[in-house]
Amino acid sequence: MLTITPRTMVLTRRTIFFVFLSLYVILCPLLILTTFGYIINPIKQEVTQTGLIFLSSLPSGADIYLEKSHYRNRSPANLSGLLPGTYKITLKKKGYKPWVQSISVAAGKAATFNQIILIPKVWPAQRLAAGPFSKMEPLAGTNYILLAEHPFLGQYCVFDWKNKLLAPLLPARSRFADWPVSEIFSEQSSPVVIFQSASFWKNKYLYVDLGQTPFRILEITRLIKEKPTAWCWNSLYPKKLLLSTRDAAGLLDVETGAAEVKWLTGLKGCGSQGKWLYILDGRDDVYRESFDGAHREFLFPKPRWEGRSAAAANPERITWIANDIFLFSTVSGSLTTNVPPYVLLDGGLAGFRYDHKTERLLFWTKKDIGFAELTRRVRLKTERAVSSKIFKVHKVWDQGQAITDCFWAAGGTHLVFQDHSAIYLLEFVPTGKPRTEKITEVKAASSIFYTEEGKAIYFLNPKDGALTALSLIPE
Amino acid sequence: MDFNYSRQNLNRPEHILERALEILPGALSWSILIGAVVTSIVWPLTAAVFTIAFILYWIFRLVYMNIFLVLSYALLFVDRSTDWMERIAVIDRREIGFKSPLLARPDGTLAEKISQSVYLRQLRDLKKSGALPPQSESLYHLVIIPAIKEGSDIVEPGIRSILAGRYPARRIFILLALEDRAAAPVKADMAALQKKYINGFADFWVVTHPGNLPGEAAVKGANTSYAARQARRYFDERRIPYANVIVSCFDADTVPNPDYFSCLTYHFMITPERTRRSYQPIPVYHNNIWNAPGFARIIDIGTSFFLLVESTNPSKLVTFSSHSMSFQALVDIGYWPVDMISDDSAIFWKAFIHYDGDYQTVPLNTTVSMDIVEGQDRWQTFVHIYKQKRRWAWGVENVPIVLRAFLRAEKISWRQKIAYGYKLVDSFVSWATWSFLLALLSWLPGVFAGKEFASTTVFYIAPRVSGTILSLSTIGIFICMAVSLLMLPPRRRENNFWANLRHGSEWLFIPAIVILLSAIPALDAQTRLMFGRYMEFWVTDKFRGKGKGESAKD
């Protein structure tokens, strides 16, 4: 009978310790090598480093085919232990078109396909508001979409896409109802909208705050002496409006009715973020001023490149990106920045969007779509750049005809864009050209809107002008 | 070795060395934690590899500990019905041979057979050593029970248990070591206990420790050392040899098992180097276990498990909480430290250093039961437990003193110094860091993964490998659940499958409980030591909610 004395216990401990130590010494390197993708190649009978393919799809649960073999797991899945080479991957799911892609696998590397959007055979659309609407104006960064059949104020409705509510813009028998709308001004993430109504005699302006119930409507025509070339306000100070004219900028207080006509002079461009107003003055210096006028701070001189700068006649829009990085856009279509490579687009700019999460800037012309991502770089002493970051520019699509809008979708793995009267889905692939798929037609000369919340596209039905929503990932 | 086991009254070089060694455990712990975070951010690939290596190591260690947890529990189980008094009688009769009728027991359960075989071996070893013990009739027990805030409701159950134990109470001296600053009702309670129980024991006296004696901090060790000095005078007057006295230092709420003193006496007698040994029972926290909240129960059961595992390695076992030792050794080494909070572990190191490494702890297969720290509500209970665990973790104050002693000790072998020193430092550092590493490392590299790392196989495979290894730990948790259910005292009510399932499921919260009530207090204590913010003694509040075993809270 085994006797359990202290000595026996010590011996037992030592034995088990050394057994475990030996197991650890053997297992640990094996596990680490497995993590790096090393396997024993069954064909060559040697140790080979493999790669893997990671796939996730929306919706998930798609059957995966590696070449012709049916993989045991459904998406999302890791296809590991793949010898370096090219593989044909097919995803199949009932009700969806097959997704097929040739993927190259390198040793020790993972080819990642995140959030592959499976294209339904039939896109289910949901009618949200019966039209007929001919105009659709989404207010970026808010829940609101302006809709109208004819461009008169009385025809406008406001659709709250989050709460699925439709309400007329104006109350019944409003005196503004027959104002023809010539232009609509809005700011990112602000529920305030300025309607410009042009007439033979003079322009009239209506200030509407959609964030209040009922909507706050104020005519501000008397506050505006000269037709503004640009407007600026932000969601923190919705009642303070900066209007820039040819040679000055005036500050209006909608609440009090005060108007300081020459609040700033020599203004070439402006933008706002938080409590700051960013200003490009006549000397091409960029500085910021608080909306209450209490603080003013010089930031940097606007970089010059190859002797060029924006023409004085073209007002510039300043968009704040990050701490010290700005974009300068002009009506003539140039897009520049204060970090290398400085010139992102020399002309033809139709629009841009910046995604703070992924630090990527999406911009497009009528024909092309590109994006620029902020990356770190080693800062050279000789450079005037104020940041250690640069934009790395990529061209994504060059086969457009009349691209009017573009959105990041599915966490930045796809783009939704409107070209002419159709909406397209573009999928980024690690290698090769991106894949595009036409989603649906839209009413001519109308806008679209996409939100990541629910991955929904809002547009006007081409047949009856109804406001329609379509989910990229149907339930 | 003559060594001043204290951080006080050091000359400048010693003080500098002491401070440097005080910084060591905290610096190691913080370096590991910060290094893990920084590595995850800056070198995620390295961090992912390290994660796998660490988790694999941790699993092996967990399995290793589980094996000895089960083994130790088995030994506890095997000896639960051992008649220690009978074995003492065998030694008294010097029937240390094969032919004793007492030893010839072909029948009996497996447990009994194992117990008998161990017993046989112990008798043979004793005979071989030639160091036969004195007769049990000439052995005495001195039980020192310190008290400062505890009333008779806390102290009396322990005294009753000693009285009702199998060992003759007539051979036991009870010494209530009272602090002078104790409140009058406490003093009155102690006096009442003395009056009530004096006739049941060899003697029962209350010693009041004066406050503010020079060189003493407000610590339990100062109180018990003062009491032990009074006891020494008592033994001198009655010519009781110190070598025949076994001193047990209990907490105020300690309730020893009825066979504690018989088990202790047996082990004292059976151990050849009996005066150079401490005797460590398994602490359990059963006094109010059913009144305490689940998280409090789990953390203290974990403490019992720790001692169960440690007791399987007697060559490195350090005393903890309530324990016993030879009064001769206590006198030789100069009693408990009077300026350290962790007197329970410090006494072992003091003895180890004094006897040049010729000192060990003998595990006792019996238990002493104490209270789980409670508060008026769950939050207070949480705070009290946190403070208690921090106080236990303050045992790290021994590290610099022990390492300083090792540097000077010429007679302790280098093998022993390295083995003990490494274990001492490693135990505190791993106490403070492992839970955080397990909680952080598995996901941190992924969070800070840049594009480069995210496009490697490591980024995808490492979490899967780590997850698979970690899932094996559920086996360890189930083993702990099972052992804890076996060790728990019977409930007064609700002893059914659902109640057991509820208790077992409390173990699923172990990851959070261990971080909040074990790792953080340990890190707190080490950080304080690093910055020289020595902790004052905070006597843990002990109160019984509704009486022992009545109406379980859950």
C-alpha cells in the first residue's frame, strides 16, 4: 500500500512537476508555431507556414465553398491551414446571389473579408411615405429628410427616419407656403435649415429649427443685407449664423434679431466645429474664433503648393477633421488639406465625407471615387506640416457618369453611391478591382441617403416618387 | 543566526537595502502589468505569443494545484475519524513496532487503511530517529487568544470547543491576551469568561497588554508576545519545561475542531524535531458561512484551498493565521514580531532564520474554523473583506526582511535560499498579477491591433488557441466547486440539489471576485510597501449576524 508521508508527497510533487514541465516545454512551442500558421505539409512532408482566410458576411450563416469542397463551418469563419496560393471561395445562402472571389493566401498572413454583403436576389424595399415627391434633401448627421413634390415651402415635409414620422414643414395656412425655394442651406449634424426663396425683387430667407416641436420658423430676411456666398453655424450655437459675403462676414443672432454686418472682414472661407469658428482670412492664415467672440487663436498659415492657392473669388469651406487637420474645399471643385500631399483633388469635386472612426476621407467627382486615409509618418523638419500624419490617397472607382453622392457602408468595407438615377453598392476587395452591384433605380434628379443604423438606404421611388427604404441586410 | 527580524533600528546601509527590497515586489508586479499593456499596444504579435505561453503555463499550474487540492482533501477526509488519543497512547506505551495489536487491522475502510499505513510509517520513522517524545502526560498546551474589540459572543465558542474537545482540557492553559485600549464591556466580557471557565482548564487567565510600550506598534504580535512573556514567567514558577509546552496562537473567533489538540499533540510527539516545527491546521471559515454573501464565501473557501494545496508541500509551508508551535522555539526566537502586522507568517521566517534553515511547518489534517468578515450590508462586507485581504497581502513586508537575512545567513544553503526566496517573491507577485494578466491578455492585443498585425494568422488563431486552453480551466473550477461542496458544513435548512447548485454557481463569478478581492488588495499592499506607506493594524470587524448556522441569507 502506498504510504502518503511528507517525503512521499514531496516526491509526488516533484514527479508531477517535472512531467508537467516536460509537457509544457513540448506543447508551448508547438502551440506558438501553430499560431503562426506552421503545419506539417502532408504532401511534401515538411514544415510549412500556412495562411488563412477570414470571412464574415451580412447576413451571417452562409455556406462556404473552398474550391469545390463544402467547408464545415458557416460564415463568419476562419479558413486556416491553407497552403500559400490562390483559392476560389464561394458563399451561398438561400435567397441571395452567390458571392465568388479568388483570394490569394500568403504564408503567415490572413486575407480578410469583413462584412461581405450578400446581394439578395430581390431587394426588399419598404415604402415609408407615399409621395409623390420629386425632391429629397437629407440633413447630414440628423434624423431628418426634407421632402417635397414641388419646390414651394408649403409643399415641404419633414421625415424623421429614426422614428418613422412624417410631418409638414409649415403649419396650415402659413404665409410662407407659397415661397418658391431656390436653395436650401444646412450644416452637418444641425437640425437648423435655411431656406432661400429667390424672387424678382429680392431674396427671402426662412430659418427653421427642426429640432424643436413644433418647428421653430423665423423669417430672417431683414437681417440679411447682401446675398451671402456662404453660411456657417453649428449645432452648439444654432441661433448664431455666420454669413460671408464678398468681403466680409456678418454674424446674425436669430434669437435677438441682432445683426453685426461686418463682424469679420477679409474672410475667404469658414467652417465650424464645436464652439469654434474656423476662418481663412485674406492673408491665407487659418485661425479660429469662438462664436461668442471671446477667443481668437491663430492656427497656421494655409500651405501653398507649387505656388498655387485658391482663387480669392472662390470662397473656401473649411472642414475640421482632427486636432490640427483641415480640409479646404471650393465651389470650383478643389479639395486641399494642410497635411501632405496637400492637394487631394484639383478640380471637379462633387462631394466628400469624412469618417472619424476609420479616419478615412471619401471624395468623389462625377466620374471618380477615391478615398484618403490618415496615416502616421516621420515628420521632416523642413516641412511646414503641422501634423505628423499624412493622407494616403487611393482611387477606387473611375467608371462613373454622374456620381452625385457616396457613403461609407458596412463599417467602411463597402460604398453606397448614386450615379445618375441608380444606386450602386461597391465592395472593397484586398486585391484586384472592387466589385460593384446595382441595387435599384431612383427618381431622376433626386438625392439618396444612407445610414449605418440599420444599414438603410432612403430614396425616392422612380415610379411614384414615394419615399422608400431599402436595407442592405434584409432581415 | 542572530538576526533582528524587523525593519526598525537599521543602520544606514541596511536601511537602504531594506528599502530597495521593499520596492522589489511592487516594482515587479507593476512592471509585469504595465509591460503587458505596453507590449500589447506596441508589439501585439509578441503579446499574443506571450499570452499563449502564459495561459498554457497557468493551466498546467491550475491542474497541478487541483491534483494536490484533491489529494490534500482526501488526506483530510481520511483522517477525519482518526482516534488521535489512541495513537498518542500507543506512543506513550512505546508500542512502536509491528506487533502492536492496535496496528493489526485487516478490516476497515480504504480511508482507514490509508490512515493506518501513514501512521505505521510515522511510527517507524520516529523509532528510527531515536528522538522519542516526552509522555503526553507531561505535555501542556498554551492557547493564546488575543482580543481587542471582540466580545464573549465571538470568543466564547472557541473556548467551548476546546473544552469539549477530545484532548483533556486539564492539560490546556487558556490565555486571553487583552489590549489595554479595549473597551470596558470587552474587558468585562473577558473577565466573565475567565470566571466561567477557569475550572475547566489547567488555568485560565487574562493578561492585559499595556499600550504604547516602546518599540511596539499597534499590532497583534505585540499583544501576543507580551502575553507569551507572562506565560513564560508562569511556567518558570511552576518549572514546566518549555519544550513540553505547545503554544497555539488563535484569532479571537477561532473555533478549533474537537480533535485539534489531540491531532496536534500526536503530530508533536511523532515529529522527531518537534521543537523546531510549527504546526499548521487547515483554516476554514465555517462559523458564519451561511450568513455571509456568496462572494465572501467563495473568496474564503479559496483561502482554505490555498492552504490545502500548500500543506502538500511541507518543506515550503509557511504558517498562516491560527497555528501552533513549540513554546521552546517561541522563546528561543524572541516571540512574535512586535512591529509587524503579518505576525503569523513572520514567526515562521523568524524561526527559519534563527535556526539557520532547520525549521519547517508540519501540516495538520484537521481544521480550525473562523469567521468570514461581515458588514452590516453587502457593500460593507465587500469593504471589510477588501481590507482583510489587503492586510493578509501585507505579508509582503516579510520579503525584504527575509531576503536581507538570506544575504547575511552563512549557514543556510544557497539552494534553500534560492528556493525559499523565489517562492516568497513569486507567491506575492503572482497573487497581484495573474488575475489581471488572464483578464487582459486574451483580448488586449486584438483591441490595439494595427492593420499590420490584423493581417497575420496570429491575430486570428491566437484568440482561438487561448480560448481553447482557457476553456480547460472550467474543469478546474468544477473540481473546486465539488471540493467546496464537500467541505462545507451542513446547512441548517435547504440542503438540496438546488441549494447546492446555487452555491456551485457562485464559483462562476470567480474571475471577477479574484480580481476585486484578491489581486487588487495584493497590488494595493505591495504599492504601499513600495512607497513606504506602512499599514497600521486595522482590526477586522467581526460580528455574528443572526447566530451561527441560523437562517441562511441565501
